[in-house]
Amino acid sequence: MHVADLTEELVAIPSHEDESAAGEFVASWLRDHTDAAVERDDHGNVIARKGPGSGESLALVGHHDVVPPDESQVDADGSYVVERREGRIHGRGSADMKGSVAAAMLAFEAAETPAEDELVFASFAGEEQGGVGCRAAIEDGFRVDYAVVGEGSTGYSAPGITDVAVAHKGRRGSTIVAEGTAAHASEPDAGENAIYRATDAVDVVRDLDFPSTEVLGHELSGSVAVTEIDGGSAWNVIPERCAVTVDERTVPGERAPLDRVTAIEGVSLRVDQDLPPMACGDADFADAVRDAAAAAQDGVPAQVVKPHATDAGWLADAGTDCVVVGAAEPGEAHTAEESVSIDVLERCQRVYESVVESWLA
């Protein structure tokens, strides 16, 4: 089966509110086309295994859920619009990341069954909701030694080149809450202005140093930014509460010291989301995947870092050495014009097949 045809079948299945139909399609296809042990767990994840698992394990990893589509990407009956034109497949999830899932399925199908080690295919649910499927699988005992995660890595070092990401940032989303005492605005000293306390906290955030680290010779720098502020109830009332949203892009082993804001009277900090960063700790594995990527294309791929979080962060946090290799290009995912190059899908399939072949050897 050609990767473009399988991608179109996957993209056509709505999976932004309920990804069960997409998961069932992936599981059924693997049962029909491979002799692997295929499981759909209670969380909606699809996990297939080849080999006895007495040695090391390598996984090809993706996710089959998508973000809500633009209205132009949905037909009147609620089905997804899928179009193939000018060498690209257009539709919600084509780039992020059903195209790479299809390439991984075909590479898994083509792979020999290991004599001692274990080859794994995993497509997780709920990646777009913070990696809930991957996290649940890990809590249930899912462990692999190495993983190639099919999120986008094309176009980072140069347009059209499929690179190998050896690290990516995480995201910590926090809320600073400033409490005060309400009073009539004509007598401001009778109250405690929560907005003033919040702006004092904002000044602390502005003065924080951004965390940074180095992964396999590549610098990875984080960031901290205030992105929302909400406070006050009326023009003539001293505000008793103000909330400030902080977006922090994290790097492995580092976090900005946001808790410094709690030294301000009436100010507390709440962490709402903490998606872990990823750093590959095995240079030989990263080099082997880059060699596979180089053999699969005319251009010269590089080892790069990605700016945003993926399920590779959860896997790395559980002890897996990960790299990210996928067809999506910067700016493609989550857009009304989302599409993926068929040539790059074919390339990714070759990369995955080469990585598996060299690993088995």
C-alpha cells in the first residue's frame, strides 16, 4: 500500500473530539497486515509489538488525535475533507501527524520480527490534550529503550530537508494569583490593590533569566513570558483579585524560579500544565538516525532542536532515548491550510525502515 493512500484513509477519519474510530482503524490495519501482537488499551492507545522482548526495544511513535478542524476542513455531514493536489495531501491531521503515522505503520509492516529484541509501534491518544494517552500508557508500564517519534522535523535546517530533532523544549503554564482587599476607588488606601501586587509579580517575572542547556552539542534556550492578565470588577472598585498567566518554555534539567513571586504579600503561584522537554542522551542512536535520514534524501539533514513539546518528552522522562523525525514542516500544523508533501511522506517511510533495519542488524 502506498503511504499517500494510507494517509488519506487516516486523515478522512474525524478524531478531534473522539479518536476511537481512528484508533480502531490503525489497530485493525495492523492486525490485517502484520503478525504483531496488537493492543488497544483502555485509554485509546494502539500498541503493536514484534519480537520476544528479551533484549532492547525500539519504538516508532505517533498519535492519531488532531486539533479541532477549521470549518473549511469539514463536509456538511461532519466528515473531514481530504484532497490530493500538487503533490500534497490536504486535510486536518495530514501534517500533525497522520501522515507520519501512516509511514510508521508501513515501516512496521515491512520490518522483520526481531530474534531477541522488540520492535514496537505506538500511536497514542490525547497528545493534543497534553499527552494524556502517552502518560497513561507509561503509568500502565509502557517502556521502550529507544523511540523515533514522528512529529514534524522537516524544514528546520533548510527548506525541504527532513532533519533529526535530538531535543525539544517543554512547556510549563502557570497562574500567578494576587489577592487584595476591595474598597471604593475614591478611598484607595482603604483597600489593598490586587493589580498592583500582580504587577509587582510581573516585574519579578520580567527579570528572570531564561533557562538554557546543551544537548549533543546543540544549545537549547527556554523562555518566560506573561501572556494574559485578568483583574478588577468595576471602574470604581479597588480590585481584590488579579490573575496573571505565565508561559514558560522549559529545557531539560532547568526551570525558571517562578516561585520568587510568592515573596510578595498576597501572591501565590499555581502550575496548570507542565509538559516535559526532551533530550536524547545517546549520541550513537542520534547519529544512526541522522545517517538513515541522509540516505533517504538528496539534501544533507542536520541534528536540530524543536521549539515545542511532543510525546517524546513524556517518553524521555520515563527513560527512553528519543529523536523526532517526521514529515510536517514549520507552520503547517493546526492551520486551515494544513497539508503534507507526499514526497516527504515517502522519505519518512524510508527513514523509518532504514532505522529499523540498522537497529535489527
